[in-house]
Amino acid sequence: MGLLAREGYELTARADEAEILVVNTCSFIESAQKESVDTILEMAEHKKFGAAKKLIVAGCLVERFRDQILEQVPEVDAVVGTGEVERIIEAVEGDLRILPAQPPAFLYHDLTPRILTTPKHQAYIKIAEGCDHPCTFCIIPELRGAFRSRRFESVVREAENLAAAGTREITLIGQDTTSYGEDLGLRDGLAQLLERLAQVDDLLWVRFLYAYPNRATQKMLETLAAHPRLAKYIDMPLQHASRNVLARMKRGSHGDAFLKLLERMRATIPGVALRTSFIVGFPGETEADFQELHDFVKAARLDWMGVFEYSDVDNAESFPLDGKVEPEVITERRNSLMALQKKISREKLRALKGRTETALIEGPSKDNPLVWEARLQSMAPDIDGKLYLTDIELPNGEVAVAGDVAQVHIDKTDAYDLIGRVVEIEPRLPMRTQAAVPTSAPVEKLTRISTGAALRVIG
């Protein structure tokens, strides 16, 4: 989107008014793949009967089904894989039916133009791309390529630019953030990066997603504990707790080792919020394996948890494994785990009732515009619960706005969400002039491009 805007193209979220449609796809799990295909077919109808003159398919689905997309959807004019992001202009302006496939090696930097799709006060920064882990259920290495880190200085400059433009919270992302810097020769690279970002003025919180269990070093934990700006929050997908299942996943370890790791995290970082995700129904998962996972969840008492139902991907290593679990059994196991976690979450949030906590104001709720939303440090954007605000006005008439940092009194708690009211608004930071996104838009090109079909990659 940033590359298109720099060349002067006008972006729109409305497919019916666009001359060029770009569908950015996901192919990590079956449901995301289906959503991607459905969106491509929907956009093809706009080209046949609407204003659209060109349809481009981008992203992970291209890496798996490049030829099939072109053969089966003749309305598609070009495909742009994850290794060809910088050729989007060539695809938009040229006569190319297909771009020559290139290995996934693209990695943006601080001078790459960006269009932030998040609210101004909150932004994501990708610090690495690709993955070298051999997990049998995952095809990320095929879709995204080998692991590669962004340069240290590039990440810091982007964070500084975003902070200068009003961003209060930065979330570092990548398929494997805890390996950050290894390919650059950095020891404890993520810890070094977090320590440096903790010095960036104007930021409220810096958090990262996701931690790989055997890469959660003591140095990293001590760094999180030492700096107030670093969110006391760790998202560490464990995938399972059974030694048998983890071995078939090529993840290794077991539930007892994970419990000791969680204990060390809590001892090193007082008050840390812990999130994980699991896969149920992996080939070979027995009732005993699932019971072991169930017992682990009960003992771990995590703050947040997600559960994925295993889905076969034909080119993943797990595809030919025996011991497939029936779909209805997989759903039952997921529901059982989520019911258990719901009780745990309700109990943990209940402890916040009556307390006053620092919160980042998000703005009016999409579900109910009469209610505003905010988040605590323990709540990552988009994936965790929310803090709903019944009152954003102080007795002196001051009213909170999106991006404000406020003290919020917690009046009620639920299984995943909180309800409270603003009791104090912290002084707002003066606006600075440095721009967060280096773009230029010459006015001679105003073709409208819809990029509104972007799908989030899970992994």
C-alpha cells in the first residue's frame, strides 16, 4: 500500500469504486485459505460487472497455488508472491499476466513507504521474516522463506519515527521474534533491541509477539522486568503439553518443562501477563494426550489462551501422519479447553475489580458507539480482551480521546473483558513534526486501488 501511494495511486477500501483490485491472501490454515479464495472470486465479479479493470492476487496463496490461480480464475491479471512485494507497481502498470516466481526474500526497512492501517496511537513493526523451525504442522518456511532479521538500526529508526508522529504503543512481530539478530551475529538480539526501544521517548508500551519456548532466555526476561516501557506481557505459543504430540510436531519438550518455564517467567517479571495457543486434534493425539494438555492448562493458569483445531495442509509434514482425529472429536476438545480457560480468565480478572489501572484509550467501540474501549498493559491489541469505558469525562469537563493514557477505575469484570471509567487523564504529549511514513504522492496518477481484502497471517 505504501509503494502504491508513493507512486500517486489513490487507495480505497471500496471495491465497487476501484479500477484495480489487490487481494492480499493467507494460506496458513484451511479457513484462511478458503477466505482468500472466496475473496478472489468475489473481486472477480467486480471486474466482470463493475468498474474494475485489473485484478491482482498477492501474498501467501500465490506461493502455493500460483499456476492454479491463473488457470482457474482467468479474471486475475497478475500474481505477486511474498518474494515479489516490491514489484507491485510493475504488476499494476504492466501487461504482465504473471511475474516470474522469486524465492521469498523480501524484507522491508525503515525507508520503505508504509500506510498504517492501525489507529495512529498503535502500530506494528515487523522485525524479522521467515522461519527455520521444522514444525510439522507449519508451512511458513515455504510461504515466507528462511529466517532473516531486519537491521537493528532500521527497526530503531522506524520506532523513533512512529513515536515522533504520535504512536504510543509498538508491537514487534515476526514468525520467530525470539531468534531476532541470530543471523546478524547478535547474541540475545531481541533483548538488546527491546532495551534500546525502551529508551525511545513518547512511547508508552513496547511489546512483542511471539516467543518460541526454548528461545525465551533469562536475559530477555530480565530485560522485560527492568524497563517500565516494556510491556509485562509474553505471548508464547506452546502448541501442546504432551511429550508424544510435541515430538510428532517436531517441537520437543513437555508440560512439566513448560510449567517450570512459566514459573521462572513469573518470578523474574512480577505481574507478567502470559498468553499461549494450542493445537488440538493433531494426528496421533490420544485421549490420554489431550487429558495431559487439559491438566496442563488447569495447572498453568494462563491469562489468555487460544486453541486452534488442527487442519491438514497437503504439503505440511504432518499431512501423511497416521492417527487422524475425527473432526467432531477435535471440536469437542477445543470446546473443553476453552471452557476451562474461561473459568480461569474470569477468576484472574475478578482480582482487578475496584483497582485503578493505567490504560491506553482506543476510541469508540465498533460494537457499540455509545461505549468506548481501552486496553491495559496486559491486553495485546486485536487478540485479547478489552476494557469497556462507561465514562470518559472527568468532573472538570476534560474528555479522553483516542490515544490518551488514562487512569481507569475497574468497576466490573467478566470472563474476558473489563468495565470501568476514566478517573484521570495524563498530560498529552506535544505533537512533533517528524513523519512516520516516508511517502510522496504525485497528483498525476489517481487511479483508485482497492486493497481492502487483506487477511492476517496466523503463525
